[in-house]
Amino acid sequence: MEQLSSAEARRIALAAQGFGVRRPGKVTAAQWLRTIDRLSLHQIDSVNILVRAHYLPAFSRLGPYDRSLIDAAAWGGRRQRRLFEYWAHEASLVPVALHPLLRWRMARAERGEAGWKGLRVFATERRAEAEAALERIRKEGPLAASDFEETRERQGWWEWSDAKRALEWLFWAGRITTATRRGGFERVYDLTERVIPAAILALPTPGEAEAHRALIERAALALGVATALELRDYFRLGPEEARAAVETLVEAGVLRPVEVQGWDRPAFLHRDARLPRRLSARALLAPFDPLVWERSRAFRLFGFHYRIEIYTPADKRLHGYYVLPFLLGDRLVARLDLKADRQGGRLLVHAVHFEPSAPADAMDAIAEELGAMADWLGLDRVVLPAGIG
């Protein structure tokens, strides 16, 4: 079996993720689209303490770019639609070309076999309620859950109304999708056929096994080298379907089994993965960036223990509320707790925590990246913690 050193695996993974190449002076729409096609998705998260998570992966790889590129591609008109929202990894923005590969999941949800358990009742005994909501959208046009009568049994952020749960089941089932976002990032739903380009909807629907193979290969291209669990996790596939897909791709020569020094399990290398002789990168990474979202992989690649502490009580946090790892060269060398003070025009750096492997000049690189981020976010200055800078 082919063997890779831990350093080689790290460089392969970074190259597959789009790191280690010179950033363009001005990011074009084509360059941004190539980035999201390489990654296959941008994970969505509602937290806006810095900037919403789906904007960050492109910044990490390309540098400052026009965020309206994502807004137009994800929530613009049907003709300019290049992305759609669906449950891919978690809630994600996905290239419309991948719509056929996720229809099996929509079909399972339609039958009540996929999606959150609390929503599956709308595929069976409460289906009439969902169909009524669908009919209202069909007649009235795009609607949010707040446009329906609220009938919450209990109050609270996660205590969805009956209407919201019916709409989310329709979303899982592919009957509706996000037309736009309103106000505080509320989904506004419309019929899928009024949002997704007709040419995409006309594409044939592959069988489940074929779709799983295509998704595993997509994951392998995005990861470069990965364990079977990491390949499966990228699109949250079932263990048996993923195992069969990996075996078929190995037989076809698309994936090659490899041993990686220090890894406690076998891995698979995509045949098109690139191994740079050296790699130099500099990036602040969203907590939901595909380079680090699978925490055990982040440890295998970088020896980096990482967790997001948003839901950890403040007095028990080790590193901060919204902490971004910092990539320098081919290592994760620090983590920064950041906040955008939009009213004051400041990028607040609450804390900087260096890893033992951080080089002496790491702060210089961090300061440059923070300056670029502040400019990108339209903030006037960076405020560092006392004793740093």
C-alpha cells in the first residue's frame, strides 16, 4: 500500500482545498465560482458576530472579494441562480449542478425516511397541513414562516411553529427551496420549480448508488486524502452506502488506498490529488470551513484540538466565543476570538492564542490578514488585545 508522511498528507489536503496559490489582485465571478465548485458547498450558519459563515471560505482562499457575488448566486433571480440551499453537510449553499445528486435525499424525505424525526410526521398523518402550506405558496408567491399564523406550543428560539415545521419538511423533500432571505436571515420559501433553473431540473435523476459514488468522489476531490469516515461525513451519507461507493471507486482506480504516518486508520487518495513539494498559505478560517469542520481530521492533519465554544458558558470557554483558526504555511499556528463592531467601525480581537509550533513572526502575518479582513468588512481599524501588536 502506498505510504504518505504526515507532512505530505497535510500538503495534499491544503492543495485540494485551494490553499497555497497566489491570491488574485481582484476576484472575478469566475474565480469565486471555481472555489465553490472545488469545495462543493459553503456551510450556512446564523451567527453574525463577525460575518456569516458562508462568506468566509472564499475570503480564506481568495482574499477580499465582493460578497454580493454570493448573494446574487444564492438568492438572486432564477436566471442568475448558481447556488441553492439544501442539507448537504449541514445547511449549505450548493452549486445548482449538484441538485440531481441530492434528489435521492429529497425522495427519502418525501417518504418520511430522511430529515429530522420531528418533521417526518408531515410525510404521513400531517401531510395535509404541509400540502396546504405548499398551495398557499403556489398561489401567493414566496412566503416565510412568519407569514403563516404562529401556533407555537412552547416559546423559544428552537421551538418552531407548526407552520415552520411543515415548511421545513417541504424543504427537505425538495418541494420548496429558499427564494431569498429576509431581515434577520429568515428563509423565504418558494416552489422549487420557480427557483432552480429549468435546465437543472431537466437533468436526469441518477440512481441512489450512482449519486452516492458521485458525492464520495466530490468529497475526495475536496479533501485530497481522507479516511472513509471523512469521505462519508462531507455530504453526511449513510455508512453502508458510503462503504459501497468507496469500494466501487477503489475498484475503478478513482481512489487509491494509502497509509498515512501517524493516522490510526486507513485513508484514500484521489487519483487527481496534487502533492506540492512545499506549500505556503495564510488564512483565517471559519469554524465551519471544510478544512477544519471535522474536528478529528483537524487533529490528524495539524495536531490541532478545536471546538467551537458558542454554546459553552462564558466562564468555561478556553479560547473565546467565535474563534477562527489561523493557517500559516502548512500549519494551524493560532486561534483568534473575533467580533465585528459595525457601529464603531472596528474589528475587535478579543484574544490571540498561539500554538506551540507558531513561528516568532506569526503575529506579523496575523496582523496583515486582520487588516485585509477589516477592509473587506468595511471596518476602519483593528483593535488588538493589550500586550499584542
